[in-house]
Amino acid sequence: MDQFFKLKQNGTTVRTEIMAGLTTFMTMAYILAVNPDTLTAFGRTGMDWYAVFLATAIAAGVFTIAMGLFVNFPVALAPGMGLNAYFASVVLSSAATDKPFTWQMGLTAVFISGIIFIILTVTKVRQLLLVAVPDSLKHAITVGIGLFITIIGLKNSGIMTVGIETLNNVEKGKFTDLLSFESIIHMGSLENHTVVLALIGLFLISILMVLNVPGAILFGILGTTVAGMLMGDVKFSSINADKTPWTPDFSSLQFMAFDWDGIIHTGIISVIVTFTFVELFDTFGTLVGTANRAGIMKDPEEGRKRVGKAMLIDAIGVGGGAMVGTSTVTAYVESAAGVAQGGRTGLTAVTTGACFLLSLFLAPLVSLIPGAATAAALIIVGVLMMQSVKDIDFQDMVIAIPAFLTIVLMPFTYNIANGISFGIVAYVVLACVNNLANKKKYDIHWLMWILAVLVILRYVFIGSQG
């Protein structure tokens, strides 16, 4: 084991690596409950909760172990937050249209984006795309997705409610009163047990994070579940062995549930582009950040090689996750928790992956977790992603305006693609105008021009709902 993972060379031990792997698992195990709730949207997308749970555990386990064995990298992978929310929102928003975008089409789009990732990684075009987009927009994308996830958490918990009748009136042009506009979104009732339970979860997770408790989100979810039991909202008698068996029932897996006929749906191009685009920056930031924390980048040349190999495993994981029935699999920033515990090699990742595979036998217990608990976790994840806002220079309007549009349009239009699209176009236009005025010069990569043109063509020919 020492020779295979080069433990001594990296200044670590088997015990340290295993403890680091367990720490990483504890910090990201919340995805086992959150991902099924998010992708199924509590039964509204048509996906089966248990099938998504299986896919989540299998994808996280297999590809995290692969990262450890083939790259010797202490990074864990699992279905990504933000992209799973986008997946569900696309399915739900199109449900009432003439051409609904089904979850099978969504998995097809994810699978195609995985193929694109493999091609971009092997040809090294992936690195070029990362150089083209300004750092300010990369940070803004992270912040915008954080707010997007937060709104989902607030809405699912009932803390935030939406006045449907008022919304309909506004859409029909009947909006005349500022007060009626304010009533579109308002606070949920504290008489609602779900709201109370979500608030308990929110404060519990917050307190644990302030105390720097490893696995704060997971323990917060479990604590909220216990509170739900005491309130009578969660009962062990609700466990259904047929729907959520103790022994994994792989026949329930939605394997290769692709809809190739539906690929001609006009909106699929936009969805594929969004999955690919967001994943590019999300993975890059996580891999490079974790590599720096682990000291892997001390030798730049060797560090780049390992990050390149990690990107290939990540790319394969995207398509592989879609094959077993889950949204985009990506590297997790929570891996930094394991690195902070001393994890330096792939043994950390192998340990984390093994824990995910063992969790296949815990489905009945995970199914007990109330939606309010996972909703509270979503809000806290939003807090973590919001931290990137400090890296955006809001004093510089060429940077600030595109970043701001990227951030606000994601949650307020309930569409991640809109935020990215407006951010790209705004940056190209404002940087170009500024440069023509002979002021401070901003670099506009030639690829940004292409992306801006593609975005404009998308809205002209496909529309804002595509």
C-alpha cells in the first residue's frame, strides 16, 4: 500500500489517509439524502427516489475510488449541487409546455456533456476554455448557483412561499399595485411544522459549523431528523422495505434510461451547453484548489499532469453518472476537509468511495430524512458557495456589472444558463466599449467573442425558455 500510493513520499500514513477519507465522507454524505430529494423534486419530476439514491451512492463510490486508484489524488466525486437543481428545474419548468423536457432527456443531455468533456480533456481544449473566461465570471457563476440553491431550499422548506395568483396577474399585465408585487414572495407560516423543522435544521447546522464540527451538515441533517421524530413528523413505521430495501435492489436502478428520440427537442442544446459550461469551472476550481491545499502543486509540472488525469476521471464520471441515473458527477470542494485532516494521496479517496458503497445498505434510514432537513442543508450550501463573492472587484464596473448580472439572473429567472449567458455578453460588450474609449485595457479572449455570438444566436432562434 505504501508503494502503490507513495505514502512515505507524500509524508503520510495509512491511518492518516483513512481518517482523512472518513472525514471527507462525513462532510459530503449529505448528498445521499439531498440528491434524491432534489432530482425527484419530492415526486414531481417523475424520477424514483430509491433509484436516484442507488445512482448517487454508486456513482460517488465508483468514481471516487477510481480517482484514488488511477490518479492517486485525495479528491472525492459525487453528483454536484447546483447542476442537480438545474436538472430538476428544467424538467419542472417544461412540464406544462407542448414539448416537455423529461428526466430521461435530462440524463441524455448529461451523458452527451460527458462525452464532450472527454473530448475536451483529451484534446486539452478544456484548459483553453478555462483561460478564456475571466476569473470574475467564474466566481460569479459559483455565487449565482449558491443563491439558486438557496432559493430551492427556502421554497422546499416553506420558509419562502410564492403567491401564484399574484404571479399570474403580473404575467397577464394586471400588475398595478406595488403591494401586490411584494406579496409574490413572502415568509411562510410558523404554524407549519415543515417550516419550523427547517428553521431548527438551519440553526443546528449553523451552530455546528461555527463550532467547526467535522461533518456539520450531515450531523445537522441527522439532528433535524431526530427533532422531526420528536415532533411526530417522522416515524420508523413509515419505512417500506419494498420501496427502500436494506439490501441493495439493483433492478430498481434507472440504468441507461436515455431518450435519444427526444434529443431533437429544441431546448436540449441549451441544456447540454449549460451542463458543460458550469461543470468546466466548478471542476477546475475544486481540483486546483484541493491540489494546492494538498501540496501537489509544489512541483508545477507534476501537479498539472495529475490535475489533467483527475479531469479525465471527472469527465468519465459525468457520463458514467448519467448511465446509472443521476445528474452530473463532479469533484467536491468538501474534499478539502479530508486534506485538512492530512490526506495527501489516493488512499483518502478510496476510503471515501468505499464508505459511499457501504451506504447502499442504509437506504431505509436515509429515506426517513424529512425534506425540511435537506432543505436546510441546501441553504447552508448556498452560504458556502457565496464565499466566492469576495474575489469579485465590484469597484470596477467592467467586472462588476457582468458579475452582478450573472449572480442575480440565476435565482431571479430560475435558470442558471440565463445568468451565465448575460454575464458573457455583458463582459464582451463592456470590455470592448472600454477598450475603444482608450481607457484601462481588458483582455477579451477570442473564444469569448465566439461564446457571446453563440449566446445571442441562442436567444434569437431558441428563445429565453430554450
